[in-house]
Amino acid sequence: MSTYTPPLQDAAFVLDQLVGFDQLCSDLQLEEVNSELANVVIEESGKLAADVLAPLNSVGDEKHPKVSDGQVQETEGFADAYQQFVENGWATLTGPEDFGGQALPNVLSTAVNEQLHSANMSFALCPMLSQGAVEALIAHGSDELKAQYLPQLISGEWTGTMNLTEPNAGSDLAAVASKAIPEGDHYKISGQKIFITWGDHQMTSNIVHLVLARLPDAPAGVKGISLFIVPKYMLDDQGQPAEQNDVSCISLEHKMGIHGSPTCVMSFGDNGGAIGYLVGEANKGLSYMFTMMNHARQTVGLQGLSISERAYQQALQYSQERFQGTDRDGGKIAIINHPDVRRMLMAMKSGNEAMRALAFTAAAEIDRAHSGNSNSKVRVELLTPIVKGWMTELAQELTSLNIQVHGGMGFVEETGSAQHYRDARILPIYEGTTGIQALDLIGRKTLFDKGAALQQLQADIQATAELLSNSENEKLRQLGAQLDSALLISSKASQWILANTATDKQLMGNVSFDNLMMMGYLTGGWLLAQSALIADELQAEDNNYGDDFLNAKLGTALFYAQQYLPRISQHAETICSGLDQTFALDIEQL
């Protein structure tokens, strides 16, 4: 089994240099927060990830949670790890100070979360869902609900869940059938929810479920969904957990991966109705839930990076320990010296660095949007489906490459490489499938504003390409030319989409996936090119990174330009074909 080493230097570089963390904190009026503090935070969280969570990753994969009498017992060791997580204040990073949080920037929490999910994604899913519940309550909860639930959720004393999916209502939330019957100052909730991550466990004294349900007079479809808080345990007069509510886990799903994370079938109201409390206004639950989902979608995209980083570290270690073939002197050769293995390692490294740059950049835009920057709000909306969709799809390729580097041993469970591949497979599915992200990007985020937000992004990419083209460094000029060419090809495809979708309603669905992937490779290449430009500038002055690290930034950017940017042409060509043969066969022919 491989160990996990937090990529502290690269995380610091992206935060300090690419994101501009000090300027961001100044803009947010966080006078006591700076890069020096951020580096300490990610160094300390890295210790938790490497020393406490990573050793439990294979344990959770092999020893699954169990359910008995409606109560889920988590994998041994997870409760102690969670207690350390809470005691050291990691749950409080971004919470408002009024409710016990540290009010640190979202992008710093993103850097921390990368480490936690790399070390043990099954574990890290629990606080991830709690953060989504916190976001929804902050944005839409009443003062009373905030006072009752936010302090404990932010501290980690309690955890939170999202209860959307039902047996007959997957991505189509219009089909939600769970009921909410008014009764005095509360509601009686009944219904069943499936695929509820960490829906039950024994690690905390309470679990706060956020549940979508319908009122008796609710209009049909998505306009009739309301959001409710349904605690596992009701609160007494002192606000402490007391009597158990009418909610239980009736079974656990048997999954391909993330075995350490209990995925629950939750039943509400089997004995008269679970008591719930309305969040915000009636029939606005879907928009409220999107407050949780948007945060979760960026974090799921981050998971794509996290699992890929863990897989890369394992592949790198194995490639140096596995010998195959001999040199001219008869000495054994480590497989890291073989061109094909080196290609795979470079594909993994450059892909990870592109994803890290994109994830941190998008997270910083959330911070700027929260401070009232309208341009950042638009950029967040544009980048979120790319972060979620492209990064999770790329993770499938990179975790698979880890298995390939291992050869036959990669196919053997005992090496641990298969776990990363299995764990990553859920990422393009939950919190909105790749198809949903692709439709969101091409529809609401491109066609809706006639490409205005996209054109601003393209202008920023063009500006970077021009800076590279004017560099005195020949390799940077080469990179600039490659980025400029990729931008031109993608821009023509985007214009084709804008020109043709108005007259062909099926076209949008046909080409949305290729559009998503095209934009992912483009934004990843743009940010790596920016990183290479910054690294070149830093080499002319005193810096804390060292020449080897900075030179590697140029190397990975150039490899990415050779390996990944050409894929933009393929996706663009597919887009401009309209994929008009998608429905060429009848169902019977299929």
C-alpha cells in the first residue's frame, strides 16, 4: 500500500502565485490572514491527512459500515479520526465567526479539502456534506434555525446530509414524492430517500438532515418542492439531542467504491411522521438546495484531483521500485526509465497540476463573489460545471493510468491501485452527472447570455497567450503559440454552437459533452501556461521554490500542451459535426 504525501509546495505555489492569496485576503478585508498563515494551515492539515486519515483508507475499503435496527456503525477507526478532525478545528475553517467559525477564505478550505479527500475520500465525504448543509442554512434559514443548528454543524459536533434522491426521482427532482404535512410549528415528514451519503453513523450526537418534500397544496413539478430540516434526534429545551425522531436507515447500498462511506436508504415517517422544520419559504426548496449542490459540485470536482493525486503518487513510487529490462551493461532498469511509463507519469502529473490550478482558481472566485464582485459571480457560474464535469472525467483516465503503470499488479486488489480507480468512478455520477454538467455549461452558462461570460474567459486566455508570445524564453513563446492555436479552435467551435443551436434544439444535447471536455482542456492549459509564465518570472528573483520546482512548472505545461491541448481539436471537430448521427438508429436497431 502506498503512503500519501501532501503536495504542499505545489498547493502553496497555486495559492500564493496563481490565485494571489494575499491580494484576495486584502480584498476580503481579512487583515490577519495571509500566505504565511495559509502555508501553516495546509502543512498542519497535511499531517492529519497523511498520519491519521490515509492509513484508514484501505481499512474502510475492506471493512464496510454495517446497519442494524436502523443504526449504522461506521468502520472502526473512523470515529477516533473524526474526533481528532473536530478537536483541531478543521470543521470550522470557513464558518461565520458569529457561529463559532474561523471565517477563512473558501480557497484555503479547498486546499485543505484536497488533502483530506486524497488521504481518505470516504471519510472526507462526511464533513463535505455538513458544509453543504451549513451553506444552505446560512443563506436561507431563519434566525431561530441558525441559532439552533449552525454552531454545532460548524464545530463538527453534529453532521449534516442532503436528502434529494428517491427511488423514482433521481436527477428528475420534479418527481419528488416525499410529503410534509403541517402540524403546529412544525411538519410531519414521510417518504424514502436513497443514495444518502453518511445518512447515519455513531460519530456524532446528532445528524441534521436537509430533506426535499412537498406540502399538501404544493404545485406540481419542481415549483412545488420545499426544504426541511429533519434532525435525527429532537432537541430539548437546552438545545441538546434528546428523543430520536421518526427517521432511520433501513439499508446500506453495496457499492463499487467508497466502501468506508455509508450510502444509506433513509426512511422518514414509518411511525407517524418525522418532525421537520421549514427552511425559508414554502415551494422554494429546489433553489435552496442548489446552494448546497453548487458548493458540493466544486468539491466533487476537487475529489477528481484528490484521487488522481493519490494515484499518481502510488504510480510514481511503484515505477521506481519495479525493475524490468536491462541496460547495455546488464544492469536492471527501473520502469520509470521506459518512455511509455514516463509518458503516463507526465500525463498524470500535468493533469493533476492543471486540475489543482482550476479548482483553486474557481474556489477563489467564490470568495470574490461573496464579497460582492459581480464579475466573479459570473465566472463561478461558468467554471463550476467545468470543475465538476471535466475534472471528474479526467480522474477516470488518470486513476486508470495508475493501474496501467502497475501492470498486472495493478489488477490485484492488494496493491491498492484498484481502490483509487473504483473510488473515482462515482465522481462523474453523483451531485449531477457529467451529462447534466455539460447541459448546464452549454445552456444556462453559454447560450443563456449569448456567450458573454465565455467571451470574457476567452479574452483572459488570449491575454495570457500574448504575454507568453512576447516572452524572451523560446519555450514560453512556443507554449504561447500552442495556447493561442487551441483558443482559436475552441472559439470557432463555440461560435458554431451559438450560431446553430437556436434552429436545432437537439444539437445542444448532442454536442454538450464535447463542449464541456473542450473547455476543460482549454482552461487547464491556460492556467498551466500562466503558472509557467509566473515560474519563469520568479527565477529572476529571490524565491522560496527553487529552480528545480520552477523549471518543472514549464516542463509540465509544455507536456500538457503536447498531450492534452490537441484533444481540443478533436472535440471541436465533433462539435461542428453536430453529431447528427446520434439518433441514426431506431431503438430496435440499438
